[in-house]
Amino acid sequence: MDQSLLVPLFWCLLACGAVGAVLLARQRHVTTRLRARNAEVEQALRIREEEVAHLASVRLRAMVDSVNGIGVDVPGLLHPRLQDTTFAQDLQVVLDLVADSEAKAVGRADEWVKTSLQSMARAVQSLAAEQQIAISAMQEQHDDPLVLEGLLRIDHANSQLGRRVQAVAVLCGAWPGTQRTAAELVDVVRGAVSRIRDYLRVEVRSRVDLAVVDTAVEPVVLAVAELLDNAARSSQSGTTVRVDVQGGHNGVSIVIDDAGVGMNSELIAKAHRLLSGTEPVDVRRLGNPPQTGFAVCGVLVAKYGFRVSVDTTSPYGGVRAVVFLPNELLTRVERPEPLRAQPRATPVAAPPVEDPALRPTTLNGLPVRRRQRPVQAGVGVAPRSRPAELQAAPPRSPEQTASGIGAWQQASVAGRVIDPHDERTSP
């Protein structure tokens, strides 16, 4: 071959090799980039699949529980790198749609439950009112102490039934009752005491000569009754629940102390939330059996403007509950002058003090409670030195039992009239 052709051929081959090398290097670079891109796409798909699975198995369930009031925090994204991406925004739209749908379903269910409970409570309240009328009529017709004792026990049980049904109705948004006159604080407290089972264990001390305005009497009676019932149930049967009514510059406090088991910090925090009146009450979340006391107080607090608090500062080792009534809910009731006693023709030993439970004796529509104690000629009634439940006494006679129950029963209806058919939910 001619030497003049070899040189150009060599250079051509060298150029072709160089071009091929460049193309090969470029192909390798493109291949590497494609492989990296494919890996990124595969990783992104895997992350999105994991995020969707996390949404379905964790976040949606937590969202449903949160809407239903279980108190579960809804977790965020499984992979924070997706934050502020369109994919994350789409997932949030799904969460919001589920939350809105669940909230509407819960609202419908809650409304249905409350409506059903209101209807049942109204029916039971109507029956309890009819039973109260029948019991009162029988009390007027009978004077046998044994019969009266039985009737008064039935009457007391009926008042407890009425309070429990009333509490359910209040939780469902019903009006607690119709109050047409103001009532003195001591009678409000005694009316609350008469609605609990262990009323004989309650000792009431009042230092305030004030009354509660008409619209707040029944709500305050119900709130105090619920707190007294809690105090009595959480303490031993041999202990006393003490109630002290104390006046202040801005209002009056009804202080309830028990010597019960107390409450830990978690229960105190839960009680504060319920008593604040700022959170809606879910009747389905009150436990089994339902614990309605604090929830009822919270509903009444939100509607009527008084305050209720609990803490562990009771001097008797239990719980102290305080119902604070501001001055706006207080008034004064004028007392009529007492009737002058007629002189006796012949001085003889005075008979036992008659208990007003055995006959209608009232003052300004409110009961006047007297203890059944024998009084000797020229000697006044001895002051009470210790609570009755702490004294060692022989078994009570039917007359004494009837008198004791009757006095509290009279207080329970003092100055108030409850209309079970009243469907109002606000003053």
C-alpha cells in the first residue's frame, strides 16, 4: 500500500476512535444519570406508598378518635421531606374531608342521643311529679307514725330519682326547672342535702343571711346536690360531710369538705376541665356507670354564671369543693315578724317540740325546721354539741325517723316549683 495513504487512514482511525470514546463516555454518563433518576423515582414512589399506608393505618384512625373526643393526637407525615409538597397537601385534604365528615356524623349521633334522653327524662320527671303529688296527698290523709315513716322514705327516694333524671336532662340541654321565688342560702343548701341518700351525714353551717335570686335557685340546688352526693359516696359511711356557707366581698362561697379517698392530680385536672363549662359534654364519654356530677356542674356553670372548683385542701384529708355565687346571683329576702306566743292559762311542762314535717308549717314559703326534743318547764332547748351521726344513740323510733326525713323533704321543695314539661333550654 502506498505510504501516502497510511497517514491519512491513521488519522481517520484516530479521529473515529476519539469520537467513539467521547460517545461511549457520554453514553455511560447518560446511563448513570438515568439509573440515578430511576432510583430517585423508585424511592419517591416507595415513600409515597409508605405515606399513603401511614395515612390509612395511623393518621385517619387517630383523626377519627380525636373527633370522637378520645384525646389522641393526630400524627404528622411519616417522611418530613414531603412537607410543603403537592402530595402532602393532597393528603391533608383527605384528612380534612374525613374529619369534617366524622364531626358531622358525631354531631348527628350526639344530637340524636340527647334528644332521646331528653324525651325519656321528661317522661320520668312527669311520672315522678305525679308520684310526688300522690305521696303528698297520702301524707295529708294519714297520721299514723308508721305509715308516715314509710311515706317519707318513699318521698325521699322519689326526690333522689328526680335529681338523677334532672341531671340527665340538664346534660342534654334541658332547663333544670322553674323557680318563681328567691330562696335563702341555708334553705338552698338544705334543699340540696335532701336530694341525696346519705343526707343524715351532712352538717350545714351558715354564716350568711342572704338569698339566691329566683332564676338561679334550682341550678344551685342541683349543683350542690351533685357535689354532696360525690362527697358522700367517696367517703366512709361513718364520716361527716361538712358544708360551710361563707360570705365575701364579691359573693358567697358554699364550701363542701369530706374525709374521703381524695383525688390524684390527673382526676383533679379532668375535674377542672369539666367544671370550667368551656368544653362541650359528650354524654357517651361519661363512663359506665356514667359519672355525671362534675359534668352537670359544668353545664350549669356555663349557663348561670356561678363557679365550681375542687381541690385536695380539705382539712379532713378528702376533697374540698367550692361553689362560688357572685353578688349578681344574690339578694335579700325580707323576713316577716314572728308571731307572738299566747300565754298559757296554767303553767305545765312543755310537750315535745312538734316537727313541721308532720304538718304544713312554713315561713314565707320556706320550711322552718325544728328538732324533736323534750323541753322541761323553765328550761330552754339544749344546744347541739356534736353532729347527730357521731353520737351513740338508741335506735330511732318511727316518729323520730318520720320527723327527720320529713324535715329534709320539706326543705327539698322550699321555694321552688319544677315543671317537667318545661322544654326551655335557657332563661
